[in-house]
Amino acid sequence: MLTFWGSRQTFCDGLTRRGFLRIGAFGAGLTLAEMLRLRAAAGASTSRPKSAIMIYLPGGPSHMDMYDLKPDAPAEFRGEFKPIQTNVPGVQICEHFPLQAKMWDKLACVRSIVSVGEHSDTLVMTGYSDRDNRTAGHPSFGAVVSKLRNKADVSTPAFISLRGMTRGTEPGYLGIAHRPFTPNGPGLRDLQLSKGITEERLGERKDLLAGFDDVQRDIDASGSMKGLDAFSARAFDMVTTGEVRNALDLNKEDKKTRARYKGVEQFLTARRLVEAGAGCVTLAIGGWDTHGNNFKSLAKQLPMVDRGIANLIQDLHDRGLDKDVVTVMWGEFGRTPRINKNAGRDHWPQVMSALIAGGGLRMGQAVGSSTARGERPRERPCTVPQVLSTLYHALGIDPSQTFANGSGRPMYILDDRAPLTELL
């Protein structure tokens, strides 16, 4: 087994975390097969199943400076940014979000989420804290989608991560077959024919690998190699049919579209992947651990995110996909309401916000509220798992469904699974 490490992301605790991608003994040529194997038991899907785009803002974005501004609070709380009115009466957001403000009837936010104090994506991707998940191994949202929706005759992976692999994207007890496909690094090269390799020669290699598989299957007492031929064929089909490769090639878009997404190309890639049939796509925009110079940093970050979200959501509407694709954008926790001596905000799990769009959910609203200084929920307190439950409902997935863990014990997808009825 080989491990390829992705880009670094440094947080205030001094630890550097990087995404990773593991591949098997036959090298990058079998990466897709390794992810696809053992999916024969996956459930059937509809002709146009719903999809999810999960946008993660690592580091903990400031709720006070994005969707929950407090203009009437003292200066040491309210900060430098001013609220602006959206096109929905009574809902205001940050002045650096003018594009979202103009289309708020297509968006919604939750302003009263209680989180935990962990620099990890585990909670927002699985519904369980990183501490709990180290032993329980609950699957990520995308892994659940993969388990329930992937079909052996579909070449597009059900779960794709544009940010590599992290602890939060792991499939846990669902097994490695439901790890995300990661098109960066070696993953992207899997979708390209190497120089001088024709489809005929690729087929010969496929037959050769099948011979190796026969040998390995004979000595595999666990039976984990069963069905590998079929999924290896799917891996090769993904190379030759080119559906995912075409989705990842942004040159297929016209110049005007590429110009709209310049600097936020991940949003365009995500849109193209759900159009190609992906069930869940995750991406990340870093730089939110703003213990110092919070406002200087966000003055650069927020307009970029505003443009990415506005283009993505409008494109989904223009293509008639707004009810078929649910989008969520959030981080692991909020930031301290009181500004510190370094013009920054520190960690604040007591309350945070999330942006939600599409999926047939009720848009044009702000669910819940925080206190006058943004210190804790005032109305409609809720948890991260309850937000995830709402997203599962949007995809037609019952979060009370159970899967057997490694010990054979039935485990609910979510234990805390009361959805936000205001969005349903």
C-alpha cells in the first residue's frame, strides 16, 4: 500500500494536516478498482438521483462576519463589516456578499448551530465528533451516498472529493469501497491514457491484471477479492468512456463561463461532476483560522466565496438542477464574538452558521438566531447532525437506516437525526 500526501493546511494548534490518497500494490492503475470493489450490494437508484455538493471552510469561519452580523453590538463585538439587505425582506448578510444578497430567494442559512471545539472536518462530514469517531468509525456523508446509490454499471463514482482524503471523508465501517475518488494527483492520472498507450494495449493490460487477480484470489482466504474483475473493468471503463475525465476538463466550458469562475474553479468542477452523475462532491476553500487580522483576511476571502457560490447556484438553477442538487457550506465551528488584541477572532463552538441551497428545500430564509452579541443560540438551537439529517432527507435517504459495523452491530446513520423542519 502506498500513500500520497496532498497539500498542507496549517491551523493554530501548530499541527499541519494534509489530505491523503492510498493506492494498492499494482500502483495507480488500480486505484479506481480498489475504490469500486465490493459495491455489488449497493442499492438501486432512480433515473436522476439527487446529489450533494459539500463545501468545507477549514479553520472555522467567523459567523459574526458572514451570515450573522451584529450591527447594534458594541464595537469590540460587531467588527468592521456592515450588513446589507438581501432580496428577501428581513434577512441581512455581510456587505462582502453582494451576489448572494441579490439571489437570497435561492439560498438559506442556519444561524444557531452548536458545534464542538475540534479542528477537524469529522463532525460536519459524519455527524459525529472526531474523538468519538476514532473508535466508532462512522461513515462520511459521501460514503453513505456511495453505499446506497452506486450501481455497478455506472462509470461515474458516487463520491468524489476535490480536496483529497481526510479523516472526515473516510467510509469507516462501510469499507474502503466507499472511499471518495480523489481526482488530484495520481487519481487524475488514472483517467488518462499514458503516452503511447492505445485502447487496444489498455485492454491487454486489463487481461494481464485479471491473471494476477486469479492468483491473488486463490490465496485470499477472506474473500475480499471476490468480484474484483467486474470492478476492475469499471475502472478501465472510466478511463475509456471519459465521463469523469470530461467533467474534470474545464476547457470543455466556454470562455465566458471559465472567466466567471476564475479563481474559484473548484465550484465549476463540482457542478460539472454532479452533472456527470456524481452523488456527492466535496471541496474546500482554506484560510479561516483567523486568530489575527480577521478582517483583513476576510476582506479577501469573502468576495471569492461569494462569487463561487453565486455562480454555482445560479448555474444549477439555469440547468434545472436546483431541486436535484443540495449544497451546504460551513466550517467546523464559529469564531469568538469578542475581537481579540490581534484584531482576530478565536475558536467558538458555542454557535456557528451554515449556508444551504437547493435539493427541494425551502429557500429564502434564515433559520434560527443567536443572541445580541452572537455568543450562543437564542432561537432554534440545533446540532450539526440535525443539519446533516436535513441534507439526507433532501437526497431521499432515511438517516435512521442502519448498517452493520465491523462487529456486526447495526448502527444508525445518525443518532441525533431530527431534521430542521423549517427547511423541509
